[in-house]
Amino acid sequence: MSDTKLELLTPANSQLIFIDHQPQMAFGVQSIDRQVLKNNVVALAKAAKTFEVPTTITTVETESFSGFTYPELLAVYPDHPLLERTSLTPSPA
């Protein structure tokens, strides 16, 4: 038996990452209504902001393919920097 104690998640030991919440990226979503998905994302963002959880927002190919990050998400974090990627595929190691 291990004496390892599980630690509760706190803003100090966690981070929330919103990955590519953009119109074109939601096209493949079939398991939930896209508006409900967007509403859930915004609710999660508001909760994370309230509890001061560090948050990262990523985008991919904003100008040429995927479109801009959902305005409703950006409204929660109006001054937050976006991590813009230029590719959907990882670079070779």
C-alpha cells in the first residue's frame, strides 16, 4: 500500500487550455449541438476566471482556414494573449 496522498486541484497546481475553439474546428463535432458546445465553453471560461485558474487559449490558421476564436470566449478574456499556431500537425522531433 502506498502512502501517496492525492492533492486536490487548485489554481496553483492546474491550468485550463482552450484548444482551437474556432468555427471551422467545430464542424467535426457531431456528439453535441454546436451552440450548446459554445455555451459550455463560455461557462467553463467564466468559472475558470472566477476561480483564477491560469488559462491558455490556442488558435490555428486563423487568417486562412479556421476562423477567429469564438467572440464569446474572447469576451471572457478580453486582454488575454492567444497562442496562434500555423499548423494542425506537430513538428517532427
